[in-house]
Amino acid sequence: MGREFTKIDMSFDRIPYDWESRKAWLDIPFPIEEYEARVARVRQAMRQADLDVLLIHGGPGWLNGDVRWISNFLSQIGNTVVVLPSDGSLMLTTDSILHSAPMHSFVHQTWIRDVRPGHLPGTVKDPVGIGRHVCDVLAERKLDTARIGLVGERFFPGVILNEIRQRFPSATFSSGLLPYWSVKQIKSQREIAVIEQAGRATAAGLEAAMDLVRPGVTELELSAAAHGAMAGLADWVGHCMVATGPRSGLKHLYPTERKLEHGDMVFLDMGVHLQGYFTDTARTLCAGVAGDRQRRVLQCGLDMFEAVVAAAKPGVVIAELQDIAQGIAEDAGLGEHYWPSGFGHGIGTNVAELPSLHWKSDAVLQAGQVFALEPMIVIHGFGCGVVEDQVLITETGARSLTPAKKKVW
């Protein structure tokens, strides 16, 4: 006779993941009331946009911000969709499921009670796709002819959209990104506190690297120092870029074994991830004694940053701030090296979100907005002058949320 094995439970229920089972393990950075308030504000924006339901997509890592903000769920390796109807409860479905076990896969980190797991493709013979779960909940809510808004539509898997369109041919689809992001751009006091904590973690990394800058040190050594300082204060290091010497004019490069030389310009760009929120910060400096050209470029970057922060407040148009920065660059004789598309970007659970700081943006600043401000001078083959911090618009002005030193030359 062959050996008799234990009968294995192959269902998702091997470890219960219903709401009552998850509550004991619930791990969320804000009270549930915070998320419920977000839902209420989004629904108001949906009514104004004439939408019946939002389908909010999230992917791994950098692509998960819209799902994380409304649900706190972390899409680690697969796709997630949150169904947010104009009334009633939300549903979250995901194939970001490890070992076919939702409780191994962050479902204890969402406050949404209705969680419907799918199989990560390639992990089982006949996978259950999450498109079916989306279709099921639309049918349950009698949304066969719904006006559906897509959030994260640039990365929404075609296989899921095709399944929905085939099952509900009378439904209509449009972008739901603007109403969703318009709500999302105004940070609550709880969010600001998390972003400030993330700013302190990033500042620790920046200062650890800056303190080590000197001839003979390698780019990798700067990166290691920054990683060590940030890793103890955040969930994970989002990015850490180090470019030195002539390479620093290329800006976004990962570190190498290159040793710093006397007079090298140094560009540091790094950020962390903390409880769903990203940071994006930068500093520029010089290895050894800075020459006249290095000082002029570095000082221009700092002057632009400080002048914009001093002028920013609710009611100010972003294009007016861009004019201030460009004027400083022109007065310094560096106008041809001013980088208009590098002024900055909104930031939160997405690395780039509202407010839009695109060139000549007519967006008007509002209290509660947070953006990464980075007016920059970039000279190819030489280096750059830029200070980048998270900046919060307050009721009366603006302040940096990244407490790292800015002038080290």
C-alpha cells in the first residue's frame, strides 16, 4: 500500500480571514473613522462628476498608492481593485495573495470588511481571477448600467476591464482619477503627522550621506550610510540615488564604486515609504572645497527653493512661484540651465499626484496640500544645484517637512 498523507485544505479558508477573524490582527495607521471620512468626501466628488461607482486599481510597490489611501491594503506582487459605490459598503478584491492564504498577504491591514481573494496567476492550476469578483459585486449592487469611473486606469489590467465590459455591455466607463485625486490632495492632520515622520527618516539619510562626502569616499559608501539611517525609521527605503562628478549632471543614477574627487559636485536624491506615504528629497553639495562655479550653482538652487517657500500660501497660483524661481536663475546668470519641467510634484501615497506643478500650472494652492518642491539648475557634464523637500501649505504660508540641513558649502 502507498503511504497515506494528510488531506490538505486547498481553499482560501485554511486560515480564516473573515472580518471577525481579521479584527484581532487589524493593523492600520489611522482610526477607521479617518477612512470613512475619506469615503464620504470621495462620494461627494463622485456625485459632482456624475459617477455611480469607482473601480480603484493598485499594483505592486509604486503603483499601489490609490488603493492604499482608501483601504490601507498593500498590493505586494499582484493586482488589487477596490469597488467604491456611491452608497453601501466597499469591496476589495486582490490576487496579491501569497500561498493562497489571505492572512499571509496583508488582508489584516485593511478596514474593508468585504475582501474577496483571487489566485495569483501561476500559483494554482485553475486560478480564480479578480475580474469575476468585480463583476459579481457590480451585479449584486444592480450596477449593470452604471457610470463607472476608473482610478489608476493607465495600469488597469486589460483582462479585468474586458471581463467587466463583456458582462455589462450597457455600463459606461470614464476616468475617475480627477475627482478621486482632488479629494486625496488635501491631507488630514493625521496624514501630515505621518508625512512629517517620514520626512525625519529621510532627513536622517540625507545627513548621514552628506556628512560622509569627501574625496576618496565611494558613491556606494554614501548610499550605505543613507540606507542605514533611513531603514531604522521607515517601512522601507523607496529610492536612494547618488551621482557624483560629471555624472551628477545626469541626476538620477544609482551609486557605483566611483570614488569622489576634490571639487566633485554631488547629487543625492532619496526617499522612504512609511505607512503608505512616500517622500522624495534631494540635496546637492561639493566634495572638498567648492570653487566659484560650484558655489554659484549650489547657492542658486538654495535661493530658488527658499524664495518659493517664502512666497507659497493658499490662493497663490503655482505659475507665479515658477516665475520667482526662474527670475532667480536668470539673475544668477544661469537661466539657460533652469529646468522648467523639474519644478516639483504633488506627493502622498503616490509619488506623483495633485497638486500638479507642471510648467505654467494654473492650479491655486490650498491649505493641506503637500508637494515635493525642487526648482533646479542642471548643467550637463558638471552637476546641479537643487534642494528638494516635502512642503506643506498651511493656513497662512508654507513649511518644509524635511528637516535636513540645506547648505553645506
